[in-house]
Amino acid sequence: MVSTDSERVNILTTIPTNLIDVLESDEAN
């Protein structure tokens, strides 16, 4: 159960960072 919870946390944290990277790249362009 702990492993699945950690995986969920990783997914929730990786998605926002990816969105931020996309927004920053769009602003740069």
C-alpha cells in the first residue's frame, strides 16, 4: 500500500511540473 501511495504522490507532483514547463516554454516563445 505504501508503494502505491508513493507512486500516486509522484504522479501528482510530476504532472504539475510538466504543466509548468509547458507554460514556461509557451511564454518563452
